[in-house]
Amino acid sequence: MRLFDKRTPFQKEWEKLEAQEQKFLQKRLEKKDSILNQKLEEKIPPKFKKK
């Protein structure tokens, strides 16, 4: 915590929004399989799957 913070309220809010955006983008980069893809994966025989 800064004792004497010289940032304006606008700057504080902007930094907060940038941090939220970075978290959102990082989460989107992590590719997750959908539930449908997971269920379909179980039904495909092993010899038809890509290697």
C-alpha cells in the first residue's frame, strides 16, 4: 500500500480495468474442451483417433 498515492482516481480505475482485461484474456487463451467434445471423445474407437 502506498502511503502517498499520487495517482488520480481515473488512473487507479484504468489500472484496475487493465488487470481485469489481462485476467480475462489469459483465461481465454487456456483452451478447454467442451462437455460435448468430451462425451464424443469417449465414443470414438481408439483406431479412429489421430496420433
